[in-house]
Amino acid sequence: MLHDESKLLLLTNRLEIKPSGGREMLCKLNHEVLYKIFDKQLILFELTRLGPIKFYEIFDAIRGNIDGLNQEKFEQVCQLIQREHVRKVFVDGSNLGGFVAKLKSTLPEVEIITFFHNVEARFFWGALKVSKTLRSLAVLIVNYLAEKKATRLSDKRICLSERDSRLLKSIYGSGATHISPIALEDKFENCYLKTQNSEDEPYALFVGGNFYANREGISWFVKNVAVFVNIKVCVVGKGMEDMRADLEILGRVEVIGPVDNLAEWYRRAHFVIAPIFDGSGMKTKVAEALMYGKKVVGTPEAFSGYESAIGAGWECRSADEFIAAMNAASMEIHSSFDLHLREIYLQNYSFEAAKKRLKMIIL
């Protein structure tokens, strides 16, 4: 049982009941893990995102008022901290660095722990390179300034990987104080161990939402790899249906779009592909593949942070390497479920693994 002085306030974006994106899934899991550790001594404060930053809101956002954070919300949180005698605050996202700065100035005795989902400056720099607009530039600047405050003023900084920690240090002068890799709620069920119907056509699975790194990656793959491999590729993910005309190749690539039962698509997949060349943080879909016991054919970027996942698949740096790896995977994988990969997930990227790590970091 925790003592009264062990109360923790969690500041996070509004939690979704059924999150679809990787960040939203991790926010929900962080909340559930912290509740498991602190029980009734966890105080939750959710922020509601207000949508894209409008031009007249840029200067306000530069001061740290982004993603639903404003002076009124800050005052509410401070009152809650003082009323409940909170000693520690867990800030779920370096985008909330404006809050970190204000809290450190107002209540310096409160310990601030910031969880970095990725290096925001690097993520939005990648987005700017793809979409060179004034809005993309403004979003980059706003997030850079917020993250700079979070990095310099947080008492503890949690990154997903050593790669992110090194990048954080190179940009802001300070790296992570702790590393806690990505974790996912376990959605595996034993029914997925049932054998595939021999009449089912084998396929490689790509899972990802419609954001820049996924769009760039799967477009490159279809152009340079898909027609040269001997297995069909299915593309699943919200928003991917918008790319159907550009991606589909009869008999080679099929775009499914959003699905109600993602687990079933994983169960029937022969293996998973992750042709991702840009981004930050860790790629959720690799952990998801491990959860379902699936081998992965992916880039070094896709495998970044998964140093514990030895034997998880094939790492590819070029189209030729992808072609060779996928043809090898088609021939060498005799079972669509690999228990060793499932065990890697349980030991490193599961709820229990995250609980053990965060408990050691926070308490």
C-alpha cells in the first residue's frame, strides 16, 4: 500500500476508449499502468485537443498553450496539486512542455516526470520535409519550443529508446534519465493459434494509419518491391483507403483500409512488413506483430528500439534486400505463429513489463 505522500497526478490528452493510433494506445496503457501502481492515489487530468493550430493562435501556442492546454487549465491543475498534496506529476508527452515550465516556476517542489513518445522536433521536421507549408513550419516551431522546456525542466525524462535519448541530447543538451520501451495492451487470444485454412491465400500484412511516414514507406514499397515478390500484400489501416488508386496492383497489393477485427488480419497473415524510413520513437506495429507471434520484414527505422527482439525477422536497407527477405520469408516460415516472438513481447513490451519499469522509475 502506498503512503499518502505517494500521490501522482497524470496530465495527458483525453484518453480514448478504443484508441486507434500508436500514441493514443500508449497513452491509454500508461494510464492503466499508473492506476495499477497507484490505485486511488492516481489523480487523472485530461486535456481535450482543439484541432489544428489556426494562424491567429500561433503566438499563443508558442507560449505553450497547445493540445488543449491554456492558463485556465494550468490553474486548475495547480489547485488540484495543492489541494491533494501531490508531490509528483507525470506529464504524458513532451508537447506539454509549456505546462512543465509553468509548474516548475509555480510549484518548484513538485517532481515532474515527462514521458517522451518520440522526439517531437524530429517527428515534425520529417513532416515538414514532406509538406512544405507555413502551417507545418509553425507546428514544428511550436513543438520544438515546448519540447525544449520539457527537456530542460523535467526532473525525470523517460524515452522509449537509447536512439531517442541520444537525439534528445543532440538537440537540447540533455538526454533521457530513464528508458522504457513501448508497451501494448495484450489483445492476443489462444483462438489465434488455430491453424489457417489451407485454402486461404497467404499474404504479408502492412498495418498503419495515414500519416506521412506510413504513406511514404508503403508507396516506396509498392513501386520498388511489390511486383518482384511471390506473396500478396494486404494494406490495413485507417485512411489508407484514400490511397487505394495509387497502391493497388491486381493480385499483388490489396488495400483494405480500416477493419473491425485487426487481430484476425494478424492471425491469418504469413508475416508483417514495415517499410518505414522516417520518424522517431518506436513503431507500434512491430510490437503488435510480436504480440501476435509474427515475423517482421522491415527497415532499421522500423526496428529502432527493439534491440531485445532478437530473431524477430529480417532487417532491410534497400529494395533488393526487401525482395530477397520477403521471398525467403515466404519459403522459410512454416508456421504463422512463432511462440518465441510472443515471449519476447511478454518479457519486454507487455503491460506487466511496462508496470515493472515505471514503478522502478517513479517510486
